[in-house]
Amino acid sequence: MKIYTKTGDAGETSLFDNTRVSKADPRVDAYGEVDELNACLGAARAASLHADLASVVESIQRDLFALGARLADPSSRIADRVEKAAVTSADVERLEQTIDRLEAELPPLRRFILPGGSPAGALLHLARTVCRRAERRVIGLGPGAVEPMLLVYLNRLSDLLFVMARAANHRGHAPETEW
């Protein structure tokens, strides 16, 4: 199979239900933001994250493929039985448990901090901002356009990415710069 299909040469792409839309369509933009977030996380994972954080990032990357698939499926044709394409409350709970676990090892946050620190921490801060942008794009699709759990997941994920950035910096002895 060739990587190029030439079907998008005129600026259109296909959604999961075979609907042809502009590559500038808000839905395509939303799952494109999720794809960018996934790439940012890949860069963070490649930046010498501790093994437990790298494992969390890999799990999130898998979730983001599922989330992107849901966004590319406006007719909800992906069968519920396709478990790997689901985003559930259990996934959100897993994010929350990770936040709680990591926060327990961090000094309390008393002020805003500037994004940065170690390479891994800085990339996780970048991923957090891309996550927030993806969340805004998904919200911009309008009420009822997506499963509510997708928004909950993205909202919680941005919180986790902030805590993960702090954890990566703390473990790497990279000081946080307060604002």
C-alpha cells in the first residue's frame, strides 16, 4: 500500500463515514489538533522521560488515537464493540489517579510557574497547551457534535500534562521558575 493516495490533492479528505469534507473543516481541524498533541507527546517521550511517565504517555497516545477516531466519525459508525476506539469514564479515572499519585510527590504549588525546565518537562508543558487548543476546537464543533466524554477526557488530560511536566522537572532537578 502506498502512503500517498492523491485523493486529498484538491483539499478534501474523507471522514469515517466516507463523507468528503474540506481539509479546513472544523471537525478535521479538531482531530488534527489531537494528532498534533499526540506528536508532542511522542517528542516528550523521546526526551528521556522516567519509565513510569513514558508508560503513562504511551497509554495517553493510544487514547488519543481512539479520540481522533471518534472525532472523525460524525455518524457514530464505529461500533461500540471496537474497544480500542472507545474513550470511557474509566480512562478519565485513570488520568485522575495518575494526577493524584504524581501530585503526592511534588511540592505544593503556591504561584503560577513559567513553562520550561528539563527538555521533557518543557515538552509536556507544550503538550498541555496543545491539549487546551484541541479542547477548544472540539468544543467549537458545537453542542451534541461529539460524545461528552471526549471533552471530559481532554479537560482532565491537560491537568495531567501540567502535573507530569512538574513531575518530570522535579525528578530531573530542574527548578520551577515562579511568575
